[in-house]
Amino acid sequence: MMISACEDVGMADPYAIMVVEADAAAFERIGLPEGRYHLTHAALYLSTAPKSNTALGFFDALKSVEDEQNAEVPNHLKDGSRDKKGFGHGEGYLYPHAYHNHWVPQQYLPGELQGKVFYHPSHMGYEEKVREEVLRKRESQLEAVVPDAYVGNLTYSPNDTQRERWAQRTTGERGTFLERIRIALFGELQIQRHHRILVLNAGHGMFVWEAFRRAPEGLVVAMTPEEEHYQHMLHYAKTLDELEQPKILLGQATELLDSLETGLTFELVLGRNIATRLSESTPLVQSIRGRLGAQGVLATAETIPSAGSRLSEFAVDPVIRVLLETAESHIYGPGGNPMSSWNESDLMGMFRSSGFSVQSHKLTGMENRFVTTEGLDRWLDKSYVPAWRQLGTVVDRDGIGSHLAATCANRFVAWRQVVMVISCTPAAD
């Protein structure tokens, strides 16, 4: 019965093992025949308790660890008192007790195991009470691997490995900021259980699963242009009952919207960075408006790259700082890169011109972001050098690169990120 208390009842009633153990101890002290009452008590308790066998996930986890036994412990979890200076052990570790609810999304598994899910909390008993919190924390952590969709991304490029990308982003507290975005985005929404919800640019599904929990009797459709995100959501959805799974679509949002059933509308459309190329976003936003019901809401979180940190902020030499600021006036100004040359006023104007009434508020977050030498060079060569060339400004590219490498490369820097949380409703004609 002690085995059954953990294998069959499990987390549905984590106190079952205490009841059985107490009855076993009483039987040992009292003996037969009265001790049968205690055995009966334990048997009845187990037979009537809610059941969950989610503890069996341990064996899947054990097998994965055995298969990847040579995988490295994440650097920030290694003992920093011994090899911090030479190998960076312990650098970037986030102390959970210093964060809200004593938890912070950071990498705890080796890179080869990151993203794998072993524990699937059930809807039974005590486990149902902790299920939503477990899932939300997991989703925040998984979403933290998604690269920022704008040019001002210093630490990621398609050439980075999945492992490097995770280490750079989760130890940069990105998951904590994503959780703030989720709370802000969903905080004012009045979602009913039967609502139809569309999620655009769904990433690894953080907004999708939250929408699904809030509208279990409705319809949730998720769209993503990224194959990796699509496969990840399909895999994660397999943990749900087949009839309850959201509809997950791969492709460009405008084309997918056109392919939906004629007349299908949504009470809510959610998105994140759907207007990254602002000058090209109007057709998509107008298509979204056509899929909203009469009282529908478009709620989206949009990163404002022009309001975030810039390389000039890390230059110590005043001459180099001015040269960087000169390039940034072009990169983030009119006529610059379409992914960065706009501000919050331009963003609000685009939604209004597309037929929406708009409300918004700003979220500003600071994160410790790890800057690599390679990422720094890519950003200089792809954004700053072309800007100087167009402006006719002569610079010592290698000298500027060396200066920035000395001030901010291969270390964590305080990085500012600004996100506009926007709520749009169709304007009266």
C-alpha cells in the first residue's frame, strides 16, 4: 500500500503516503486482530482517494539523463567559488529567492535536454490545484528561447546553436519579462469559456496555452511562420486530450487568415510583435479586423526597438559614442531599417488608420543580457556599417569594434527593453 500511495494516488493526494505510513506504524504497535482496522483504514483511504500516476514521468526523465550522461551542467549552475575567473562558472546565476514568488525562469537542465517535458500534472485532486501554476512557469521558461523579432537583437543569430541561445536568453532574465507581458496582456481581457481566440506569431505557445485554459469550451487557433515553433506546439499539445487540442497552423498570417472558414470570426485576437515591419503591417492588421466579431478585441504586445538599449550607451570614448549615435540616428530614424525605424506614435497611428480605436500602456524592463563578440561584430557589420556608408561618414570600423569588445563583449550587460501592450477595438464607421 505504501507503493500504491505514491504510484497510483501520487500527487492527486500527496498526503496518502502519510496516512498509509501512520496506519502501518499503528499496525506494528497493536498487532492482530485489532490492527486490521488500521490496514482496512489505509486500504479504504487509497481506494477512495483521487488517482494520478504522473510520478511515472520519473522513468522517462531517468532514461533521458542516462542517454545524455555526458551532457554539461549549465555554466551558471556550476560552483563559482572555484573556477569563476577562468571558466565563468556561476556567472549569470539568478537567485530564485530574490524574485517574485521565489522562482525565476532560467536554465536548469543540460542543453541537450532543454525543452523536454517529463511531468504532466493531471486534473485530479491536489494536483489540479497546482497544475496551472506549473504550466505557466513551464511556458514562460520555454518561451524564453524565442529570439526577439527585430534588428536590435544583439545576442542571437541563426548561426547560434540552440544551447548557446538558451544560455544567453534565460540567464538574461528574459522569461521574467515575458511573464510581465503575459500578465499585462491578459489582465484587462474579459475572456469567456466559450470564446473563439486567435493567436498570431504564437512562438512556443505561451499565449496559446493561457488562452486555451481560459476558453476551454471555445476555439483556440494558433498561427506561426516558424517550423520549429510549429513542431514544438504540436509536441506540447499532445499532452492534452485529443478533442481539446488547439488548432495549430504553419504559414504566413495573412495567407492563413484568408484560408480560414468563410464567416469565422473571433472574440479575441492575440499577438506578439505582429507589426515588426511596421510599414508593411497594414494589410495584416486589416485582415485581422475582418476576422473580429462586432465586440471583438485585438490585443498585442509590440517591442519598440527604437526605445531599447543601443550600442552607443556602452561606449566610453566620447568620439566613438558620437559616431555610434550618428549611425543610430539613421538606423532608428525615418528611412532606416523597416524593423527599427519607427516609434510608439507610429505604431498607434498604424492601428488607428486601419480602423481601430486604440488603448495602450508601456512596459519597460531591464535584463542582464549576455553579449558575445560574434554578436557584436554581426550587429556592427549588418546595421552600423551600412548606416555610416549611406551617411558618408568615415570611421575606423576595427577600432570601434575593439573598443566595444573591451567595454561590453563576453559579459552580461544591463539591457533595456520597451514593449507596448495594445488593446484595439473596431472603430465606429
